[in-house]
Amino acid sequence: MPISLVASNFNPFSAIFRSKTRPYLIPSLTATTIRCSSLTNMDGAAGPNLFPLHRCKTLHLVRHAQGIHNVEGENNYQAYLSPDFFDAQLTPLGWEQVDNLRKHVRASGLAKRIDLVITSPLLRTMQTAVGVFGGDGYVDGVDVAPLMVANAGNSNHSAISSLNCLPFVAVETCREHLGVHPCDKRRSISEYRPLFPAVDFSLIESDEDILWKADIRETTEEVAARGRKFLNWLWTRKEKEIAIVTHSGFLFHTLKTFGNDCHPLVKEEISKHFANCELRSMVMVDTSMIGLDSSTTNFPGKIPQGPDLPSDVAHEKHSEKGGGTN
């Protein structure tokens, strides 16, 4: 089920991955920067590729801001095994990173283009998602549920409003590498709902975390397969521009399967690790008719009807009949 993507971390970037069964990626500032070894022009050199617009979705991929586990894990890997970091929340520095990305998405106009925000259902990703893409400070008495209540997850952060905001949906499939590390185990959904009242948890089937195992960790291949499943699921959504707030391991192991037919520098742009609160914007292309959307911009032409035989077609027909030129 081939698909294609374009990315940006405060700079635009894209990528194409060619396969009969998986999505498809490329970095580009403009269409002319797309250069993959399998795409050739008339001279046999690598060149750009084209796709119908309605076969594309724009994804804005975000790694969560700094969590308390990142600080300890920087110096001691064993810290990731500590139960003290169960469902780790953002640090004060992490909230500063959120504020800076929030300013960027507003200044760039990105906030007005996004149709949907998808978040991994862990505390640090949901805090990042609502902090970056949510509304302003929540005001008591406003007849709308907040995206996040005050001090959610011991954040010491004020409530965040959902007034005039995009829909926020929590999805299990884009969670971090599952198993063993307590920081990657989620709380029950019934605990999250009061903290994030305006986030939609309806796609999560189990209240308790039945995916995380204390003694079994997902293989990197399993994470990548889950990532491809997630990308394919996105084609069931009607939204065309989607922000996804997720995790370093999930992004790295998913994206490193892309770009194998591209220039090595393009491959590196696709698969390198995300920094905390980094954003990259990608275009995902459906090359195998997974999606059913029809174009909203194509126009059939010939309205009203009239003769419209192109000269090159007329020339071919004339040549086929053995006609010559005067």
C-alpha cells in the first residue's frame, strides 16, 4: 500500500519511499529539490516526481517536549527502568519548548491549516499536543470543556482552553516503543479523561494499558510495522492536514524504513532522530488507491461542449493515416 510524505523541522522537508506494500517518503523545499535514484528524467538522471493532489495528505510530525525521564536518562540509561518515571510528564524546560513551538506554528500560519491533532495517549505527548496546538488560557464560566485542566500531571501549568480549537484524538497505534520502560506505560483512560476533558479517547478500546508488558519489549521491527499500520490508518481519515504528537523511538523506527531509493542525504533527513519538541512536515502520498477521496480542485473542462482536438493528437492521427506535411 504505497504512500508518500514531505517534512520540516522549522524548515520544510519531504521524502518518498517506493514499495508495493508500504508508504512512500522525500525532503523538499520545492518540487525541484526532490531527487531519488529511482526517478529519472529523459537524460537518465534523477528527477522530480508528481502525484495527484487528492492522493496526498500533509502530516506535521512532532516529538513530545522534554520529559522528566529524558533528563535522568541522558546521564544514566538505567533511569528508564525506574518506576519513578511511570508515564513521565514534561519538565519546566519542556513547557518552555512547547511555548516556543506554539509561537512558531502560529507565526508560520500552520495553526490555521491543520484539520486534526492526533496524540499518543501518554501524559507528555498530550501535554505537548494541547500546549502547542490548543487554545489560550482557559477562563472559568466559558461553556466549553478545557483541553487540559490546571496542574494536569503535576505540571504547575494553567488550564488550556478548547474554545475554537481543532479536534484532538488520542490513538494507541502511535505510542512509544512498548514494554519494560515504565515511562512508556500509560495510565488508565478513566484517569486521563478528567485531566484532558476535550480530548477524544473513543478510539482506545481498553481503559487499562494492556499493550505494555513489564518483561517484554517490542522489537524495532514490530515498532516499524506498527508505524506503517498507523500511516495506512490515516487514509481512513477525511482530514487532509494532520498534526501528530508522538515519540522519538516510534518516529525513528518508522521513518528509517523510508527513503531507501533516495539520495543518502535525503535518507538521513528522513530517518535521523527527532529532538524534543521538533516538528517536521511531511506529505504522504497514496500510490495504491487506499484512500477513496475525490479531488476538490480538479475541473473536467469542456463546459460547454466544443471541438478540442489537440494539435499533437491531430498530427499523430494524420501520420497514422499516412498523410504528409506540405
